[in-house]
Amino acid sequence: MTDPNRIWNEASLRLRAEIGDGPFSSYIAPSAVRMDSAGQLILVTPTAYARDWVRKNALRRMNELWLGLDRLNRRLDVRCRAEVGSAPPASAVIGGNVVDATPRLAALAQPTVAPVADGARAVRAAGLQERLTFDSFVEGQGNAFALAIAKQVASWADGHFNPVFFCGPYGYGKTHLLNAIAWEAQRLRPEAKVVYLTAERFLSTFVKAMQDRSTAAFKESLRSADMLLLDDVQFVGGKASTQEELLSTLTALIEDGKRIVFSADRAPMALTEVEPRLRSHLSAGLTCPVEAGDRALKIAVAQNRLKALSALGVVQGEAAPEVLAQLVDRTPGSMRELEGAVNTLAAAAGSRLSSVSVDEASTLLGAALRGGPERRITVDEIQKTVADHFNLKQADLLSERRTRSVARPRQMAMYLCKQHTTRSYPDIGRRFGGRDHTTVLHGVRKIEELMAQDDQIARDVEALTRKLRG
């Protein structure tokens, strides 16, 4: 066999069976095989973090499988996308199967400075969203200072504060800023190792490393970073070993002069679930508030989103000012909710956007618009609603009982708490009888998994959601 596409197809299927779906989907599936100008076969990963993982955990076995199939006895090297540029991949692995993207392997282009992705799956695996850049960030009175600091960090400027800590309400741009910093920092220094992780990914990866007895490799993968960005750091609260590891990583990176960026829904000293020493280190640099947007900023965000959708051909023309004003006034809550309402309007209006009236917009949007302030759903209300739905007592959900008749409704209630409140996993755990946040995380993921497999679970969740929303 000499066709690289066929070889990669066979080798990747075998590799997936050996290393498991999780690691394969995270590190191998988003990668692509290419050929450089010298004829060297390259596995191109979406990030430097994925490249390092493949080198340490899979490259040797990958080459063994490749050499066993390739009559030309070629070997694979591995590089990240920032090192090799943005030429389209010759072969992309999707779910373990190879899709032939070109008739032959394309030569690599010269390194590019633009962030690129080999499809949405690659972006998700990298942990970054391709559209969340500085160009797409809308500046306003509540986020101007945070944006200026973010650009300074991304430029690798000297004299920076370390760590930089962005804090503010859910859905107002913290994740956008961290993504934008990562993209811009990698653009300016393609050779640098920029690592972006959510706190949940940090936690799950650390737990897996402990189970596999590979904590040394985990520590090295983070402490070798030139810039570490950790999103939603409030989720590490309540887990002593994870906090200890984060504190050690934070200390090591600061001592080496590396850049560190965090985000959370509160300022560092307000993270009461976090151990005091770690809180002290988190607050030792610069804390940048990202405040809720005013009306002018929300209108600008809505206009920006419609402009992006217009560029994609989803809509034509511009929405009337009074339509946008109504959209903003009747969509209280975060920028994410506002963008969701804009998406709904765009999908419904299409090419008629410029002619849509206020009344017609209300009809098109329907339930996406609210008549008044958002009603807050509480953890207590969710517990009572779930208990009533399953003929249980609220105390049963908080108890130690583990029978399925109680455990499954309890997991469902945890899932609904995560969907309909801003409570963190540790906070939800405390409100369910003092459970660990990893128990809550497991429960949420279990319900997400079951909803796709079990029609009854899906119907129960839908019914409970309707009850909670009144």
C-alpha cells in the first residue's frame, strides 16, 4: 500500500481502537496529514498542546502502524498548525474515517499569521472558537478597560501584570477575550506554546492523569507553556488536589516569567470555594472587571452579529433601528441570549430583513422576546419541581439514597440547575447535600448522554423545563 490516504485511514482506525475514543477525538481526529515540499509526511495538529500530546503519547505507535502498512517505508512527523501554515489538508480524519480533501497531498504553504482551522471540529478540539477574535469583539463602556488589557497581554508586551484576571457576569465577553488573546498571541509568535483550557477541561484532564499515573506529563504540558489561559476558574473550587496543582502550576509559570490569564464570574477574593492561598495568588496581578453591557453596547453587538450573518449570506440588508431597539429592550440577560435572538430573527427573516417591521419581528421571534424582566429560576425551585414530578420529597434529592428511582431525578435536577441558573458546580453540589462538584459534573454529563439515547429522559427534561419556565 502506498496511497497516504488509504494508509492513514487504516492506521487511524487501529490507533483509535488502541488509545480509546476520548484521546483520539481530542488529539488525533482534528489533525490532518500533509506533505511538505521535501516530501516529508506531516501530521498537523490544531494546537501546540495537541502536538506535544501526540509526540509523548501516540507518535511512536502511530509510526509503527504506518510503517507496517506503507511499502515506501515513510515516517510521520508531527507539527502544530501554527508551524506549518494554512494549506488545506490532504486528508482529514472525521470520526476515524479519512475524507479525501484533494486529489493528492498538497504541499505545505509558507507559515501564515492568520488563525485557521480544519473545520469546526478542529476548533472545538483546540478549545478555541474561530469567530472569537479581537476583530469581532464589540467595545463599549463596560468592557473597554478589559479589552485594552487583553490586547496588551496578547501583544507579549513587557511590563505586563501577571496573572491577569478577567471577572464579570456570565455571558458578557470573558471567554471571547480569552479566545482573542490566544489567537492573537499565537499569530504574533507562532513558535510560542499558547495553552487555552476551560477549568472543567483542566479538572477532567488532571483527574485522568492521576488515574493513568501520568501526572508528570500533565504537569510538563502546562508548565512548558509560554502563555496559559484558564477560563471559568471558579469551577476548581471545592477540590483540594486540583487547587493544589493549579497553585503549583501558577507559581512555576510566574517564576519562569510566563504569561497567565484567568477568568471567573467573580473577583478572586470573592471565590469563597477556592482555597485562600490560591485566591491570594489569583489576585496578585491585575483584576479586570468585564461589566454588563449598556443599551448602546447591546445594539452594537446586535448590529455586529447581523453584519457577520450577512457576510455568510444568511440575511440581506439591514434591520430597521426600531426593530433592533425592540430586540435589545425585550431580551434582558447576557450577550449570548441577545445573539441567540438575533440568530432567530435572521433565520426567520432571511432576505426580507430590511423590510421587517416591529410587529412582524415580534411575531417572527415569538417566545425569544420577553415582555419584562427575566424571571430567575432558583436551585430550590428546581429541586421542588423535580421532586414533585417524580413523586418524591425534596429531602430525597439531598439524601444519600442511591437507588435509581432517586439518583436519576437527582442527576436531572443537577442538570437543570446548570442549565437554568448561574450556580457553579461546587455551589450546586453544596445545595444537594454537600456533594462534591465532580459528582455534579458526572450527573450533568450523564443526563446529556441519556437525552440522546432515552426518549423518556428527554421527555421528562422537556416537561420539567416547561414547568420551570411557567
